Amino acid sequence: MESESDTTQQEPKRTKSTQPNPTDFVEDSKPNPNLPQEIIIEIISRLPVKSLLQCRSVSKLWCSLISSPQFAKTHLNISTKNNEYAHHRLILSSTHPHFDLRTCSLYSVMYEHSINAVELDYPMKNPYVSVWIVGSCNGLLCLAIEEDTVFLWNPSTRQSRRLPNSGISLRFACYIIYGFGYDESTDDYIVVGIFCAFRNGATYDTEVKVYRSRRDSWRRMQDFPYGIPLDDSGKFASGALHWAASSDFNSDSVYSWRIVALDLANEAYREVLQPSYGESKFDLTLGVLGESLCVLCNYPGTRADIWVMKEYGVRESWTKLVSIPNQIDRPIKQYSIPLCIAKTGEVLVEHGSHLILYNSKDDMFIGLQLHNFVACLEAHAYVESLVSPNICAGDERQKQ
């Protein structure tokens, strides 16, 4: 006869329940041979990058599928089209108390009004060495360390690629600015470096070099044809990099500045005509809002206007999207380029060293809850992706 104690001993021990792993649903059953591969791709291409990296351990087939450049493009296309920024993040640079980069969810900022910043391990990280975010494209970031060391880096996969030395040496009374973009016609990522040197009086020289990732080398190209660019990175939109440039630094007219575009496919310069602002004295900053070129006009002490070129290359398509009033408690601070706009109308911009969310419909500023973050030097929005910085055929120089 079985005792009560024996029965108790034979009962299985209860274990604490845990959250399911993204790969658990596959471990219980082998991949269904009746489930077409295109259906599998359709399902998993909507997962975040972190889950996809875990799913590579499911099988050799899944690892090969997720690691393929074609799947990376499919996943990128779906993530980019999410108009609630579910797969987008902000990257924030800071100099206080030391140089570092942090990241937070763009969705949380726009819809939960919260910034929970996480410190990043980026290439050549050093708290005493400056890091400059040149730009982002398809989930890749271009970083300049101390201006002359350049990396392509995917913060989502932690892969990076150090570019060869450009051969441009900095010296007194000179500076170098970069631009980062993508040539869709050749599926190639491109970095442009513009070396600017002032001479006696108002004269200056420029030297321009272009790096193509498929060639993994720099080469000299035509010098900058429209004066000298503003000390700011090139803005990538519609297949071209854009800079604000001037040849007359003594003029206080905004029309002494030009918007200069460099088409990355044919490496040809052209001028992009500006909107009819209606007023003349303000500070102009170039940016990209969504996929459109934009201009932010700061009127000191009063407001900032954001103009968007809705049809690229058509001057008449410039539209004033919103006017943001200056904050009373920060009257001397200027707005920087807008980072994004929500479908509900809120616009996220930098104001001095702070991030500001402005609701244009209700004409009100929305407070943001800050966690592990105080102030930023610059901010950029990027989409999480599987795109590899090591785009050259046979290039296996991936740094984890």
C-alpha cells in the first residue's frame, strides 16, 4: 500500500515560471516542412534586432537566412516604414562629465515622454577622447574620433569597421567636416571628407575626398565649388549630401548662404534653391525630417521656423511645417535641427543641450522624464537594423 509520504515524494517539483525565450517556440517542434520560407521571412522580419540575433542559434538554416544581406534589406524596409518609430532609437553624445554616447528608444520619447538612456560601448571608446556623430543611414552610424579616425558602426549588432586614413592632416586655421550617405545604384555606403583651410584675409582652400565602402579606399574628387561649408556634417536626403555654404562671411543676409548638394551616384555638385523665407535675419541650420530635406530658421529670442522640401528639387514644394516659440526660461538658447515628428503632431528638437517635445496643435511644450541622462552635445535618430558595415565582398573584418 502506497503511503502518503511516498506519494508526496513522487510529485514533480514546481519551478518558477519565466518569460519565454524568442526561440522557445521552435525548440518544441522542428521547422514545419509545409511552411514556405517566404512565410517564415514574413513573420520574423518584423522582430526587433535583438530577438533576431538570438534566433540565429535556432538552426543553421535560420542563421544563414537572418545573416543574409537580402534579409537585412527586407527587415530594414519594414522597420523604416513603422510610423510609430517602434524600431527607431536616439543616440546622444555628451561631454559632461566626459565624452560618451548613450541611446534610448525613440518610441518611448515620442509616446511615453520618457528618456531612459543606456551608455554605449563604441569603437575606440575613451572618456578623454572626443567622438563626433557624423550621421546615420540604414542603421549604420558614422563616427569620427578626434576628427581624423572614422568608423562605420552598427550599434544594434555591435559590428564596426575602421576606415583607412584619408591622408588629410589637420593644421592651424583649418578644420575637416564629413558627410555620410548611401548610393542605392551601387548598394554602397559613402563618406565624404571636406578639408577647409583659411588663408590671409577672406581667402580659403578646400580639398574633398570620398570613401566608398566597396572599394575600401579614399580618393580625391572635385573641390567644393560654392564657397566654404558651414562647420556641420553633411545631411543625407534623396541620394545626396547637403551642406550650408557661403563665400561672403561679412554679409548678414541669409541669401549669402547656399544649400549645396553632392549627388552620391555621379559625384556632381548642384545648388538646392531655398524657400522664400519672407524675413532675412536669422540663423539657418540644415537637417532631414523623415526622408525630406529641411531647414530650421532661428529668429533670436522669438521663434524657430521649420521648412520641409516635400518634393525634392522643386523650390515651390518648400512648406513651413511649424513655428516653435522660444521658451521663456531659456531665451538665449537656439533650436537645432528637428529629430522627428510624430503622427500626432509633436516635434522633437534640441534646444541648447536639452531635448524638447513641442505640440504644435495645442501650442504647448511636453515635459520629458529623464533617466541616466542630463544634457547632450548632439542627438541623431537611427533605425535598428542588421546591415553590416563590412560591405566589401570577402571582407571578414568584423569587430564585435
